[in-house]
Amino acid sequence: MLHRRDARMKLLALLAVLVAVATTQPFGLVTASGFAALLGAGLLISRLPVTGVLARAAVVLPFTVTFAGIAWLAGEAGRAFALIAKPYLSALAVLLVVATTPMPALLAAASSLGVPRMLVLVLQFLYRYLFVVAEQAQHMWVAAQCRGAALRTSHRAGRFRAASGTLAVLFARSYEKAEGIERSMLARCFDGRIRLLAPPRLGWRDLALLAFAAVAAWSWRWWVAS
Amino acid sequence: MSVLIQASDVRYRYDDGTLALDGVDFQLEEGETVALLGPNGSGKTTFVLHLTGLLQGSGEITVCGMPVRKENFAAIRAKVGMVFQDSDEQLFLPSVLEDAVFGPRNLGLPADQALAHARQALEQVGMAWAVAKAPYHLSAGEKRRVALAGVLAMSPQILVLDEPTTYLDPPTQRELIRLLKELPQAKILVTHDIAFAQALASRAVFFERGKVAALGAIDEIARRYDWRL
Amino acid sequence: MHIPDGFLSTAVWATAGAVSVPSVAYLARKSHRALDDGQTPLMGVMGAFVFAAQMINFPVGIGTSGHLVGGALLAVTLGPAAASIVMTAILTVQALLFQDGGVLALGANVFNMAIAGVLAGYLPYRYWGGSSHRKAAIFSGGFLSVFVSACLAMGQLLLSGVPMPRPVTYVSLGLFAVSALIEGGITVAVAGALERLNPSWVRAPEEKPRVGLGLILVAAMLLVSLGALFASSLPDGLERLAENLGIAGRARNLFETPLADYQARFLATDWVRKAVAGLVGLGVVYAACMLIGRAVTRRAAVSRSG
């Protein structure tokens, strides 16, 4: 059900939850399980693959566990727990929004929430060409390997030079791609301004989502703190 | 028959000094399809970029009676729809619909009218089902159709297609030929695909080293230059 | 180093956000000098390029490999303002799509890598790029972009009270230096290869070579980042400094007045006093960086338009 909600409201709800998680002090097991319950409910109504999302959020763990380990060794067990729980729950909240909202809708929402138009456009182009350029990089890398860039006989300096040559060519291709894009924009009467589609109208369900997420997260935060 | 494009003595030199066009004369009449043939680097693409002022050399070009000059760019680009070789460069917006709306919005149409044009053009190329799709997730043939729709939504009088069959499998090429045959616009095809060119064009212009080496009936030109597999 | 959410104290992430948001808005306007959206494709595609470039491994010895981070390379090709915007876009996508860095922490990560990092990566090139030490300039740009960002990130973690014994700090510093050296090497190699392909891709530095000033700036950058790191590992010192100046007390009054009763009690805790003191310290460092940044971008704009 989360998929259909308005992206602006989802972004605001995300911020409300993230700020609540970030500012709650102290952050113990009880506090964490309250936020976990809220996010778990979101996960269930989103109909996303539960284990998949839980596993995906775990990408923050290598970093956090390192620091939590140091904190634990320093005798601050409470902080160690918070250093694992807060980042994990925050990542879960971000995933919940990002996995239920197409990136273009998210960017359009960011734009109507006041993110500078230029940054939104750059993000839009970055996202559009991310996989195009990455695919190209992969092809070039495979081609370089086929020509023996990874042969045991070749020296490290040689391989270093091969890698930088590959990057330079990739840069050149990207540059040409950007010129081609600009040319195709001009060919269709581009006049200096990209007109983004207007975001859809808000429904009461969208507002209800924001209200529920914000009230739930913040009342839990206040209840725990008091 | 009225003349849509008239070009005479077009010359262009790249920044690095190579002469890309060396006095090209060209004419396009209403309703006709012309193929530009010739070896790689003979100046075909460079020439068609001059038609809408995307590159500017010396010489005279008029499109629909307007000389290709800065003050006419907007009007000329509305008349000449260009479909580029790399669809990925053409489809730069996040969704198919947004891309098809881009041209009509630039013509100054209000949003609802631009949307109507875009939907109609997507219908025409058989891509109406994909409005919400991201271009990245389309096949090469679908991308080409959407790129064409983005141009058709501006209701041009002339279509310029640069290597339109690149990356397309034979059935998809056949589909594209069928689609292009139905479109009433005058067309310029820049292509190495002689079978494709022969299926659509009656006339051909053969480029060599930045010059028009020959022009005439496409079958005649193909025979003269042994332009086949 | 991408800081995830939940690591930074409220004071730190809020301050960083409060600095980054207007800076990015300012830089967006600055790099929008063509007054249209025509150059956004290049910036977006270059962001995609940096992403893709990170897939390509550079052998650095003893079986390990590194990859490009990109701040300095973007700065010498697109110019510092545009490079900052591109890095901001990259960090945003990393935070949203790859959970690499947090969303609230984005302000801090943008400050460290897209603002301070890009600036540090560009300054040596700006003052030495035209001299015979061109390669050294690009190398130190790559080095500084990574080293400065890493030190700032570490400093923010320390300020936030993330416990870190001295030895860990030293070891991390060593690791930062190594990855900064790798970035320097990669940046020089790629910039050189780019110039061989098309000399116009690496932009000419706006300044006539001024080696002395360049050296001073580089040293200052290093000192500021190291200083920030060590100052933040000694919050007591900073706190005392702030208290001596009377800032902490005033800041506390400022915080207390508009807030409700229980929060005032909350504010009286040690944690908040530390945070406020830290905030002041961080603010000093930020202000220094911002001033340098403003001066550089303004003068760059002047010399471009002139």
C-alpha cells in the first residue's frame, strides 16, 4: 500500500522518523524495539519481501559493528548497542521509502520540496545514465582483461597505467554522451529550461500516512525520554 | 512539388582542421524519401546536423523557405524532426511519457495539449503501453520507436533518421520499415543498411570525402558503387 | 568515509546540514552560470562516470587494490563549483540507493566530501597547475581531497562522542594517508591519460602559478583538518575554550528559553554542554573552510567572466 502514496509525503514521513530515531537519548533495547515495531508495520503493509529488505539494510553493519566493537571494548555497552541499532533502523526506514517509490517520483518530490532545481536535474541525469555508463565500463574492463591487462607477466605499473587509460576512455565516452544528449535536446527546440511534469494531487491517504508516521515516531520518542 | 530543403555549397571544417564537408549541394522535396549513402566518415551525419543548425559551416541552407540562421532555429527545429543513432542519448528523461512531452512543451504548448500530442505520437508508434516505463528498461527497437514518437509529437514536416537500424534485429527492422512507410513526412535516411534504404527511399545521394559524389535513383547508385553485402 | 545515520550527535548533523544546505544552494547557482539547464547533462553523466569508475580497480601492491573517489578529478575537469554539485548528487544517490551513508548524515557527508573535499582537491591545482609542478599539484589535490574529508568525518564522529581510543585514531590516520596517496596516484594517472586524449578536458588553472601561496594553503588545509581531528578528540579542551569565551553559557541560555520544562533539565546535562562546545569548535572549522571556499569561487567567477 506504500507504493501508491505520494512521494512528497513519504519523504517528509521519512525525515520525521529519522530525526526521531537520531534524537532519542538514551537508545536502549526498549526504545529500539518501539521504532522497530513502527518500521516493521510499514514493511508489512508495503508488501516488500521482508527478509530481502532486512538483509539489504544490513549493508550498514560492517561499518557500524566496527565502531560498536570499539565502544564495547571501551566499556560503553549502551552506546555500542545504539551504534548498531540506530544506523540499522535508519537504513531500514530509508529502504522502506526508496523501495516503494520510483526514483523519478522521488526526485520530482524533492524538487517540489525545495531542493535546488539544478541539483535535481543533475540527479535525474546521473540516475538515467548510471547503468548506461556502468555497463560501458564493464564492457571496457572485460575487453582490457581479454587483451591481457591481467596477465601475470604484466607489471603492476603496467596494469595501473592500463586502468587509468580505461578510465580516460570511459571519461571520453561519457563526455561524448553528454554532448549527444545536449544535441538531441537542442534538436527538439530546447530553450534552456527543462519542464518537469507537475506532481500529482495529494489525497487524504497521503496526508494520513505522514501524520501517522510522524505522530507514532515522535510520541514514542517523547514517551521514552520522559 | 515544393522544395522543403535546399542546400548549396555547404562547407564545414572541424576544430582539429579536418575538412568534413567540401561544398555539398542537396535538395529535398515534399513527400519524398532520400537515402544518404557513403563510406564511414564521408560527412553524411555532419551534413544532416547542418540542416537544423546543430553545426554551422559556410554555404546556404534553407528549410521550408527559411534560411538556417540563429533567429530561425526554433521554427526550423520544429519542422525537422531528428532521430539520432544512439537512442540512449535521445531519451534522457526518466520516463517514456516525459520524453515524448519534452518536444511539444518546448514548442510552447500548454501541459495538457502537450500531453495529448505525446500520447497520440506514442500510440502512432505502438508504444502507448509503455508511458510509465523508464527508457533504460526498453529494448533497442522500443527505444527507437519512443525516440521517433518524441519527434512526431512535435508534428514535423521532415524526418531525419541517423542509422535507424543500428542494434535492431531483422523482424524489428521490418516493423520499423512498415511504420516509416505509413508516415507522410518527407524523410532523409542516413544509413549503411542498403536493404533498409532500398525498401524506403527512391532516391539516393552518395557522399565521398565530404562531397556529393553522385545522386540519382537508389538502385542505380547502389549498382554503380557496388553498395551491397 | 560515508557516515551512516545514527552516528552523529544532533548538534553535529544539524550544524553540518545547516552549513551544507545553503552552500549547495549557493554552488548550484554559481555553477548555473549559463543560466539554463544545458550543462546539467554533462554534470549528470560525469556523476554516472564517477560511479562507474569506482568499479575499476587499480592495483596498489601487496595484493590490494584501490579505486577512484573522484573529487579532485572532477574539480580539475569541471571546475570546483560544478564538481561540488556532482559530488553532492553522487553522495545523494549513494545514500538513497545503496545505503552508503545516511540521509540525515548527508549534510555532514556533503560537507566533508563534496564541499571541503572538492575544495581541497582543487586548491593545489589552482595555484600550481600552471607551473612545472603540474603533476605534483594534481597529485596533492587527489591526496588532500581524500585526506581532508576523512579527517573531517573522523572529527565529527569524535565530536559526537563515538568512543575512539588514541591508538585507533592513529591507525585510522595512517589508513587515511594511504588511501589519500592512492587517490593522488590515480588522479594523476587519469588526468594525464585524459590530457593525452584531449588537452581541453583538463581545464587550465585560473591563476598564474604562485608556488609559495599554494604551499601555504596546502599546509593550512592539512593543519586545519588534523587540528580539527585532534581538537575534537579533546572536547574538554574545546569546551574550556568555549567556556572561557562565555559562548557555552550564552548558547545554553539561547537553547533554554524557547524550550519546555523537561527539556531544560535535559539540556543541563553534561552531554549537551559537550555538544554545544563541540558545535562551536566545528563551527569555527566550518567557517574557515567556507571563507576560503567563498573567496576561491568568487574570484574564480570573476576571472571567468572577465
